[in-house]
Amino acid sequence: MSTLVTERVGAQGAVARVWLNRPDVRNAFNDSVIAELTAAFTTLGADDSVRAIVLGGHGKAICARGNMNWMWW
């Protein structure tokens, strides 16, 4: 399962939606999520047709925290 889902909506795809897709851990950050977010925002930010980027999360939380197992071990 990918940690991110992106979609373009609105007139000419001017709005990009970026969804965190790790609902089992309430979309907690880890190395993969951070790397994918960085790449997605870099790519979308360089696209002149994108007028807004909206970040959301699948499941009960947009992002509860950093993954504690990842942060401490």
C-alpha cells in the first residue's frame, strides 16, 4: 500500500489533494512518508497549473504524530 494518494481536482486540475494513506497507524510519519511528502510537494509546487495543495488523511486522523517505534528505535 502506498503511503500517499494524490489527485487533481477543480478547473484544469488546479487543486492537488495529497492524502496520507496509513490509517492503521493514524497516518503517523516515518521515513517513507516524509520522503514521499517531500517529493509530492516538490513536484506539485513546481507545476504552474497547481494553484492549491490540500493535505488530508484517510481514516480517523489526518496525522496523529510521528511513528513512535520509528522515532525511538
